[in-house]
Amino acid sequence: MVAPLDAEFSVIGALLLEPKIAGELFSITSEQDFTREELHNVYLAARKIFNEGKPLDAVTLRAAVGKEYEPLFFACMEVCGGTYSWRSYVEAMQEQTRVTRLHELADRLAQIQTSDEGRELIAQASAAAGERSGVQIVTMQDALVNFVEEQSTKRKFISYGFSRLDGRLYSDYGDFVVLAGRPSAGKTAMALQMAVHMGRHDKVGFYSLETSPAKLTNRIIANRAIVDFGRINRREMTQEEWERVVRLKGEIMESDVELIPASGWSVQDILSTALQRRHKIIFIDYLQQLTGRGKDRFEQVTRISLDLHAMAQTHGILVVALSQLNRASTARPDAAPTLTDLRESGQIEQDADAVLALYINEEENAPPNERCLQVLKNKEGRLGKVRLDFDGNLQQFAEYMDGQREVILQTARMEKKHEAKKSNPKAAV
């Protein structure tokens, strides 16, 4: 059990020792949690630095509160038993704050002169006893007022960069979306294209658990500058391609996307960084690579899915997690996946607000390089299929223009017929 005052010291100590927890710590605490004035002041200064987007550490914090706080900093770091237990310190601090408030109210209750005063203090005591950080209570009156205000403004959903998908998928901050697919279907390329598109309006974090930022950058340059992906990998770009990259670098840099190598990370690691970097949208490539708690892989993936859903809802972040599909779909004639094909845990299907499945169209008369993006689950919009052309040389997905797919199919049929005539001239007579 952490001593009351030690808990307050330990919370500030953990913040000084591990500033990357700041985002999550500030989201579950408030200045009222601190009973000691000096710690209360340090907390306010740290939160102000963080909210202004400045680096938060012992140096910037000392500059904000004054050199006289330096002994307090050392005391906080000395009392802190380790940053791993910082949530326990927060819980102990908040519990003791509630107890302190109840003691103060009890003293005031002993001195009341009227029953009205007593009822007011009892109400305050009840509120203090039931207080919990982050809890939101909405009465029906509040709900109706909010409804009227919301309906008076046009709602804007997050765009994925594909109009036919945007017309089905009404995503918002706080949603958990799964983009699933078999290996080599193009999941990472699609996720990067979506992330760069979203980065024009929001700050996006792309957390990759198996691909380096350099290799992700190669794909982005191929996609945005229309440069051959193979020549980028071989470092054999032409002069014309170099000129195109230089000409478009401003447009590419406009997208506020951060590439974060996250091999071996947990959901908590991603959450801490996302809050610290103020990411409004995060992509995770991919879900099954995250580390998680549990006695077996099924339990671990289940826990990961639950944590991702909670992270999205609690912190108002759009979470797009890539996921592997099992091999069952490949046995079907059209290779079309279903929700049951999500690999290693049915919890993913349950937690996700939307599930998208990307797969190669194996139908005999399908255009070459066609990908299908199937909306398998959609709490807010419609299910259905979006057909896309995938240019692997450019790592780029594109929607068909009206009538374009039919022209491609017709051209393919004519080429096939022409090849048949060349290989068997007698059949053409």
C-alpha cells in the first residue's frame, strides 16, 4: 500500500523520470487530485508545458516553476518506486484525496446549524465518495440539448481517400477500424495511402511493427511522386523521377504523418506515444504483432483487441489496425473473406466498429491487378464491395472511373482473343 503523501510525490516523480507518460497521466488526473500546494503547482506547470506542445522534462519544468523547486524534484524522484507502477500511484493519490475531502465534510457536518446545510454537505460527500476521473454523466435534458446542437451543424466524417468507401463508411474519432487481408494483398500500401490522405487534415501516427520507416518512405514516395517502386528499391531512379520528387516534396511534406517503428510494442506503448505526440488518427501494422497479456495467443489477441477498442473510445482517437486473415478464404472460388476469417480471435470482430477486408479478385473475368475492398462490418454505414485497381509499381490504389472497368475488361477479352488467333491460326479461319 502506497502512503498518501508518498503517492502524490511518486506521481510527480514518475512524470519527471518518464515524461512520455504525460499524455495519459494528464487524461486521468486533475490538479484537484493534489493536496500539497507545491505538488499542485508543479502539476499545473507540467500540464501547461505539455498542452503548449513543448518538450516536458526536469529542465523545462524547473524553468517554469523556479529553481527553488529543485529539492522537491529530487524528493519526488527519490520517493518514486519506479515508473512502471505510476497508475497505482495515481489510484492511491485519488483515493486519499477522496478520503481527505470526506474528512473535511465530516468536520463541517458536525458544525451545521440547519438540516438544509446538512443535506447539502451529505450530497457533497456522496459526490466525493463516488467521484471517478474521466466519468461523464449525461442527463436526458443534456442529451436533448446536445442533440439539437449537433443536428444544427453538418457532420463531417473522416475521409479515407476513396469516394465509394467514404460513401459507405462513416468513421469518426473514437472509432476502431480493422483493415484485414492475406499477405501480399497490399494492406500496408493501402494503409499508407490512407494515412497520407488523412494527414492533410489531422496528425497521424503510423506504427509499424515489421517495416522500417525507410522502407515505408519508399512506398510513400512511389505512391505520391509516381516513381517506379522497383527503381527506388534498387536506387536507380531516373533524372526525371528525381525532378518529380523535388517538385512534389512540398505536397508530400504537407501531410502530417509520423512513422514510428514499434517492433515488440504493446497497446500501452502505442497509447503513451500517441498521447504524447497528439495523434488524432493512428494506424497499426499490424494487430497480431503487438505484445499482449495472456496465457496463450488467443487470449493475448483478445486482450489486445479489447485494449485497442478502449483506447479509441476513451481518448477519441481513430484507430485503424491492420489484421491478418486466415487461409480459409483462399479455398473459396472467389477468395472472398468473411468475418470468421479474422485470425486468432473472434474478439476483433466483436470490438471493431468497422471491418474492411482487402483481397485479390480471383474471378476468371476480373481485370488484372484488381483488388476488392469488402466492408464486412459497419456499425454506422452500409456493407458492400469497392473495386480498386492496384498498381504495384507505384504502390498505388485507384478507384475506377465510370465505365473504366468495362473498357479494361473488353480490352482484356480482345487481347485474349488476339493471342488465341496467333497461337492457333487455323482456328481463326
